[in-house]
Amino acid sequence: MNMSRARERLVVIGGDAAGMSAASQARRLRGPDELEILAFERGHFTSYSACGIPYWVGGDLTDRDRLIARTPEEHRARDIDLRLRTEVTELDLDGQRVRARDVDTGEESWTSYDKLVIATGARPIRPDMPGADAAGVHGVQTLDDGQALLDTLEGTRGRRAVVVGAGYIGVEMAEALINRGYEVTVVNRGSEPMSTLDPDMGCLVHEAMEGLGITMVNDAEVTKILTGDDGAVRAVVTQDREFPADVVVLGIGVSPETTLAKAAGLPLGPHGGLLTDRSMRVRGHEDIWAGGDCVEVLDLVSGQERHIPLGTHANKHGQVIGTNIGGGYATFPGVVGTAVSKVCDLEIARTGLREKDAHRVGLRFESVTIESTSRAGYYPNASPMTVKMLAEQRTGRLLGVQIVGREGAGKRVDIAAVALTAGMTAEQMTALDLGYAPPFSPVWDPVLVAARKAAAKVRGSL
């Protein structure tokens, strides 16, 4: 006697990169007769590029919808029951169900699941200080956040902006606001912008920002945000100064959005992100997966867990999760911490460990910094480039690379990312057979020049 297999239900919390990639991949592998898929998203949009928001705010992109990879209607056409403006407020792990609330009506209901994917993303860090929630103070993480900021910019008569923090978002938003015609001050508690770089490389970013007309204030801690009689922001205050502001953008980073997971008792790492195994299954929970900005991932260089919120990782997580839920097999082995950004035409890239990262995990290392050019020095428009490389003492194992330069500099970090993933030494890197022609690089590519110098320094320390 043939009996049809009972249809399972997959519930996905979060409608951006990780969540909808997981849903889409699971749907490719299992049809609607086998797997019912429900996805809850508390915002208005799905499957969008949060990384593109600064360029939309700055006017490089005028059409917001170009940031959307797949619309809700496209997901629904693939038999994914996608429910926008619906926020999951509670997880009942024993009962295998989630409580969801309609954001607009307040109506609540429970939905059962056989498989659950948590892809709740990250939230902008808001400092615990007076005025942090005032009108005109914006975090920028979602398309809804970007639209709210644009609405403020269009409705504000003043042209003074203060960006709090000088990480990727802070630096990119500072440039976007300059492009909008604002007078921009960046207040940064670090010694230099871009704390993802060592300070000696961050100072190059500092120079570029000031060249754009941005006022950089380093080593400054914001203590409160002042508001006017209308409740809107009017100034940002540090220990010893006050900076007038008609709009404030918080660029001090994000933290994993794991409020639901924590309340349900799911395992969290040292940075507050969900802990998973290599299949992206939440540790200790057979039918629950998690991916994207709400999880911590293995750093292949240090061997420790890190929180690295990037769309590249989120999409890969979703593919892995969807493959496993769909009956296949896939794993996410970890990351080396590669990132690239820009300030005007200055490209900024890093991968692996900074000096303080290496010190923190107890690694002894040699550090070298070289100056080179993006093309052969005699070729027109060759531009300067600074490359910093860290290699482990005695073994020479590559630990990290930072690059700051003009056109053609940033994506060179991918050479180092591959070398880190392969566990190569600086000496081994010097033999890499990279492409060469005068319009593209010197005979010795800048990354290989740094590798030669690092290898020599390691040999000298033996």
C-alpha cells in the first residue's frame, strides 16, 4: 500500500539575504507538495542589498528598487508564502511554533513548524545616552531605515550632519552626506577611522576624508544628543565639545538581532550571535537553522568565533541552509574576514587579522608595510598603493593583509584572501603566478612585494 509522504512546513524568520536564499534553495530542491514554506518579514522589503544603502542615500543610485534582488511577488510566484509587515515575537521550541504579530493591525497568531530558519539580521547599535532616540537620529541597516533617513534629509532645512562612528557604515554615510551637500562632522572614539584597519593604515583614510571636506574628530566619546523644543536633534555633545546637527547618523556598528533566540534559550556566542555547526544548524537543535547577520562564524585564521555582518556570508549561509533542508548536503567552513570599501576614489581593503587581533589570540608575528603602484610606474595613471602584511613568526604563515590605495587597489585583497584560506606562508605567496601587464600591475604585484618583504623578515627572526 502506497502512502504519500506528509508535507512538512518550513518557517523562515527574516526576509532578506539569508532567509530568502534559504527559502528559495529549499524550494528548488523540494516542491510545494513536499514542503510548505512560510516566511515572516517585519519590514516592507525582501532580498535587498543593505550594502548599497549609502550609495542610494548619496545619490549614486536614484532608484531604490535597483537594490532589490527579488520582490515579494517573485517569491510568492515560487510558492513561498511571504508575509510582510509581520514580526515574530516569540519562539515556542517545545511546541515547535512561533508567535507572529501584524505590525499594522496588532493582530497575533501562532504558526507551527517542522523546520525553522532564524535569519533576523543585525540591528544598529544605539548608544545608551540622552537623546539617542530623538527625531533626526538614524541608524542605517534596512531599506526602511534608508528611506526614513532620506525623508529626514528632504524635510530638514539645516545642512549640518554629524556621523557618530567611523567604521564602514560611518565612513560611507559621511561621503553620502557630503554628496548631498551637507556639512559633515564625524565623531570617532578611536584614534583613526576604520577600526577594521590598524591605526597606521587608518590614518590614510583620515587624510582622504578630510580631503573630501569631512571634519574628523578622533578620540572623542559622544555623551549625549541635545534636542530642541520640537524634540528634534540639534547637537551632539562629547566630553569637551558640542557639534551642531540637523541630522545624526549612527555608524558605530551593529549587533546580532538575537532577542528572540536569547529568550528561547538558544546558544549564543561571545558576541551575542547564534552558534551553529558547519551545516548552519543551531547547536543542539536538530530542526532549527540560522544564518546571516544574527550568527557568529568561525575565523579560519584565529580559530575563534567572530561576528562579521556581510551580505556575502548571508547569501552563502542561506544556500547551505536551503540545501540541507532540501535534502542535500552543504557546509559553511568559515571566513577569513575579507572586506572592501571606499572613500571617494580611495579604496580600502582588509582580510585576516589586524595586529591587535593577532596579539589577542596569542600569535607572534612580523609586520611589514610597502609602498607600490597600481600599474607599472611608467604607465599612465599609475596610482600609489600601501600594503601592510602580517606573517607568523617562525612558520611564516600569512595572518592578514590591509590595502589602501586608488583605482585597482581594493580587489587585490582577494589574492590574500585566497592565500589565507589555503593556509599559505608569505614565502609560498611570492611564487604565485599572477597576471601581469603594465596597464594592470608592476612586474612584481604590490601584494607579492609585501610577501617578499614579510618572508625576508620572518627568515631574519629565526
